[in-house]
Amino acid sequence: MSLRLYSLQQKDFSVKEYVIEFEQLMLKFELEESEENNVAQYLGDLLARKNKECRDFFSRLNQSLRVWGSRLPVDARATYSRMAEELSDLLQSIPGEGSTPSVQMSCFETMLDSPIPQDLRGAHLQEALSVFTYLLAHAAS
């Protein structure tokens, strides 16, 4: 097996380029993967990519909050919080199939670093604990 095939990530490829590269590698190594496995790998890469994009955006939001401090109007703070909340919900809604446990847990870390209210942060933390417990239970069996 080629490490290149299983470490293939979309990164800067367009979807079309990514699919072509994936299919070429599959042909090169004469592998036949089920469509279900191919979709799972794509979704795993999608989750990692979206997590990175959200992390970068949250970092910029947090930096803006630090720079502006108390001079930032309340409605702007509320807008930042709503944006972070919506992005966290979207990040959480992307299926984690095909992604590694570290990517899944990294998504929770990203959500917990976002500028959201404490009650939402607590809800994300409870969900992260639930997923972590699930991953541990399946690793043990």
C-alpha cells in the first residue's frame, strides 16, 4: 500500500482534482475500494479542512476581541458570538466518518476556543466528553 494514497488530502485541490488524483492512485495500486470507503475518506478530509478553516477564523475573532477590548460595542461582541456559534454548529454537523479520533477531538478543541458564551462552551465540552468516552470504549473492544 502506498502511504501517499492513504494520506491523500484535498488541501488546495479542487474537488475535481482531488477525485482525479484519488482515482489515479487507486488504479496505480490496483485497489478496489467500496464507494462507502471512498465517501468516508472524503468526509474525513472535509472535516479536517473545515476544522482548520474554523480554527483560523476563530483565532482572528479572538485576536480582534483582544485588540478592541472593552471599546468593542456590545452588539459587535454579540455578532462575533453568533458567528462563532453558527460555525461551531456547522463544524459539529459534518459527519466524522473516515476521520481519525484526533481530528474529531480537534474539532471540539476548536469549538471550545471560539468566542462563545460559557453555557454553550459547557455544552460543547459535555459533547466532547461523550465522544471521547465512545472512542475509548470502542478502542478497548
